[in-house]
Amino acid sequence: MTPILIAPPAVEPVSLAEAKAWLSVENVAEDEVVGALVASARLVVESLTRRFLVAQTWRLVFDAWPTGSVALPFSPVRSVVVRTYDLDGASWTAPTANYSIDQYAGKARLRFIGAPPQPGRQTAGIEIDVEAGFATTAEGVPAPLRQAIRLLVARWYENRGDVEADADMARTPASVATLVAPYRRVRLS
């Protein structure tokens, strides 16, 4: 199962204007660079926490239902849509009353009330669309995670160029690690 990005975040957790103000940059010629740094910093923070910051939609496709509940590799889950397809390619959307989402300890699982709907076609007959993220707006993202993004953007903006030889640049700064630590999803197995 490879997740497929259906709808990327509509906004970044730190706006271009906010990032430029943090960097004390007034030149519009730097907008593209600063914007790319913000998006990259968001991806790093999402990777460190194993959580999506701003709402985005991902699709999981199955040929058959996994045994038991379906583990959703996204967090925090905002909503789920379950569809199955018949042999002619027509889709059927399962009512939300037919399933629940358990998000105990940051691990989301899709559980069906009764038997899950069975697809008619044998290949890619099941689609689960998952909207995940803390919020739909930047303001809904926890402040420490937004600060971690600003710190990464500043670090990268000030250290542009060939820094591969600098081992310190490859490490997550202690200040960023401290800010993201309370939000980090830990995998024990």
C-alpha cells in the first residue's frame, strides 16, 4: 500500500510574509527562495513528528480488506471516506455510520461496524481517502511546531550553498528537536 497525495496543503503553517518578517527580508526577489524553505521546513517537521501539520488528503488503495481493522498511517486524522468499486467501475461510498476511527495514542485505525463493504473488482477495488492534519489554517497548527519551522528557515537561509561537509548542518538543531519532541509519534516496533 503506497499512499497517494490527492490534495496537498492549501496553506503553509508559516506564511511567506511571516517568514520574511522573521528573517528581516524585505526584497521580493527572495520570495521564491523563502517560500521553498518554508515548504521544506514543514516537510522536515512533519517527518520528525510523523504528523501532518496542515490539512491534506491522501488515498490508500487496496485489492482486498486487510484482516481486522485498517491501520491509517496518518496523524492526526480529520476525516475518512471509504469507497468500493464494482466490476463496471461504479463506486459506492460507505456511510460514516458503518465505521469509526480510533485515534488512541496517535495511531489511527479504521474499524467497521459489521462487515466491511466488499469490492466487486479484484484489483484496486477499495479506496480510503484520509484528510489528516492539525488544522486547515496556519493558526491552528501548534505554536511550537510553527516556531520550529521558522528556526529551520532562518538556519537554511543564513547557510545557503555547499554545506555538505559541515556535519552540524546535517543534524536537527537542538532547539528544533526540543520544540517538536512533545508532538512526536514514536514507533516502538
